[in-house]
Amino acid sequence: MKITRGDADQTLLKAALGALAGPAIVLDAELRVVAATSAAEALLGGALPLGVSAPKLLCGEAVERPMAEALAAGRAVTTTIPRPLAGGGDRVVRVRTVPLPGTSTGAGARPTGWILLLDEAWASADSADAPVLFQGMWTRDPAMKRLFRLIEKVAAGSASVLVRGETGAGKELVARAVHTLSPRGQGPFSAINCAALPPTLLESELFGHVRGAFTGAVRDSLGTFRAASGGTLFLDEVAELPLELQAKLLRAVETRTVLPVGATEVVPIDVRLVSATHRSLRAEVSAGRFRADLMYRLRVVPLFLPPLRLRPGDVTLLAERAIDELNARGGRHIERISQGARALLEGHDWPGNVRELRNVLEYAYAIGEGPILVEADLPPELLSPEAQGSELSLSANRPPPEDAALRSTRDQAEATRIRRALERAGGHRDRAARSLGLSRSTLWRRMRELGLA
Ligand SMILES: Nc1ncnc2c1ncn2[C@@H]1O[C@H](COP(=O)(O)OP(=O)(O)OP(=O)(O)O)[C@@H](O)[C@H]1O
Ligand SMILES: [Mg+2]
């Protein structure tokens, strides 16, 4: 092929871009790939076809697509995208989208194009603590990575799985991963929370009922078991199942049939069981609250999901991923977490695990300002050690006592928050205490301890 002047210029520009920006992709206003540096192609694992839509190419059909959404909305964002690895799992590539300003200015001006700057941090993806994304779960923790491999293995079979983990640790995500990766992945995933309903309602929710079985049963109902047919039945908080229903569940599992409430004939079922609990089923059996025979049926494969405080590397990672998602919503744009705030996040016990962490970030995003998330943006329970201690009974794994420097950072941050809250409340201590989530007496005590009163 003859090399034209245009081709030569294109190659030169590509090399120049590569020299300046390393792995980078240029998009036109319609988000089509115009150029990609060779470093970008190496990073993403193959040549990038010109003219192809970048969101489709880079985000695929992923459910969470902060990058695609930000590009469509014309917003700058820093986020990450998973790239499938040849050997299974995902490699994480960090992407910063830089809009190229249009000729017109003003609020409505659309970018004329984009540069996507890719991060080379992935180069360490093979190292033991590199971040990975697995079925919606981020981690850099070795025990979690082992759990992911185990999930892949058990998903392939049909054995009943019991997920044990503290509240908010991600049990439902694990259950969904087992389902999605199983041969039943295209079938339904039907969930029922055994702690949420009184026994009579729970029975008909589980097994269904026939019309007229009880007052209010105006039509037949399928029940969760049959709704999960061909797929997976997720029994959440299974330790809370009342004993009488345990007997009925055991019969259903053993005979592979259910008897709907009010029915005279059993109905065959075809489900895979995944259960979850925050308790030790074994301890429940010893206490006489759970049937041993049912336990053995449900926990053919036990999966243990470690709490966040035992995955120290995950706190900052999950916080950053949560910030990416919040940034993509628009409004505020957090560039980074201050060192002090990071120390507080990492020093917290996280009794509510990942859910609590996400709530904390959402709080900080809402009440803080500017591009840096600082200590004062964090909610009171992270700032005051007392508020934390009072919630916790799980002190066995508490981290060692904090050092004086961290304590003084916390105290300063808390004093700032209290001062701000008092200002906002026009000096009314009741209102300030409420806005901080503290009782009036706690606020008063903390004010004295911090030299504010
Ligand atoms: N590793 C992870 N990466 C990203 N998000 C996560 C991860 N683990 C959990 N989450 C998120 O944290 C929240 C809580 O997860 P999930 O509902 O699966 O926890 P759970 O153990 O079932 O909680 P509960 O005991 O309260 O039912 C969800 O928003 C979930 O998407
Ligand atoms: Mg749950």
C-alpha cells in the first residue's frame, strides 16, 4: 500500500500524542474513535478500529457505565472500565475523559471531541493486591479473590450454597454471582427475605397458595419457589426461618415438590438453592433454633464473605469507586480524598460494611464542597470514637488503638463540623445536635471536651 501524505501525518500525530499522553484515544463529537496511540492499544489488548463508537467498544453492555453516561452528557469524569483477561476475570483500566472545547462558548456548548487518557496502573493488575472487578464486586483483597474463584467453581454445579457474612458485606451480590455464572443464569433469580414476614405470610410467599386458602387469597399465587423455576431461589436471612417452616422447607428440598397453602396436591419444582445468613447456622443448630438436617441440605458449599474491616485494602478502593459513580451523576466532582479523610475511613470499623461505606460517601458528597473530600465532610460516627464504640459489639477484631496524631485530626475535624452545625442552626444546640445525629447531651459533652463550650 502506498503511504500518502495524509497517512504519514496521521502516523506522526499519533506518535506525538503517544509521546505526550501515553495511552490515549481521540474521539470526535459523535464519540467515534479518530485515533488511538499504540500504548492505548497495548493497554486495551488489541487494535482499536477507527470510526467505532467508543462507549460501545469500551463499556460494552455493562450495567454500570459511568463513562458512557458522562460522555453522552458532555461531562468530564475519571472512572474505570473492566477489560476481560484472557485467563478469566477482569483487568481494570482507569479512564479520564477530557472534553475538547468547541468554538462556541457558554453553558450549552458541546465539546468538539474528546481525549480519553488511560491509566497505566493496570500494569500491576497481576500483582496480588491489584484491584479486580468480579460480577459487580470490587476488591483488592486476596481472600475475596479466592472467594471469586470459588464462586466460579460452585456456580458450574448445582449444589446448594450458603453465603455467610455480616450485614452489608455483599451477600446478595455473591448469591447473584453464583446464579449468573451458573447454567441457570438465563433463568429467574427469585429472592425472599425470611426475616421480613410473619410465619403464615412467609409460608404462602414461599410455597404459593390457592384461591380461597385464607381471607384475602383472592387468586392463586405461585410463590417464590415456583417463580424461581429453571433458575435460582435465594433464601435471604435463612437462619430466621421459624422452625415449623424449616420442616416444610426441608420436605420441599428433599422431595423437590412444594405444597401450596390450601392445595391438596404437591407441585414439582426445579430450583437451585442459594441461602444467606449473618449468623452461624451451626450455633443456631446448637441452640435448638435451626434443624441440623436442613442445615446440611442448605450448606453443601459454605461461602464465607469477609467483613470490610478484615479487607483493609478495600476501603479506599470501594470509596473511590463509589466516588466515580457519584461524580458521574453530575453536580459536584470529587477529584480525590484528603489524607486525613482517608485515615478516618481506613480507621473506621465499618459495622455496616460496604453499604455503610457507600452511605458515608453519599453523605460526604452531598454535604461537602469542592474537588477534595475532607474530614469535615464525614458523618459524626466517623469523627467521634464514642459514637462508633457504642454501636459495636464486634470488638474482637477491632484495630489497635489509634495514635495521637489521628486522634487530633479527628478532633479538629469534629470541632469544625460542630461549629458549622451550630452556625447553621443559628446557635440552637438542639437543632445542631439533631443535624449531627447526636443526642443533646452528647453534643454538649463533646463541645466541652473539644473546648467549644
Ligand atoms: N465488593 C463490592 N464492590 C462494590 N459494591 C459492593 C461490594 N460489596 C457490596 N457492594 C454494595 O454494597 C451494598 C450492600 O451489598 P449487599 O446488599 O449484597 O449486602 P448484604 O450482605 O446482602 O446485606 P444485608 O445483610 O443487609 O442484606 C450494595 O449496594 C452492593 O451493591
Ligand atoms: Mg442482603
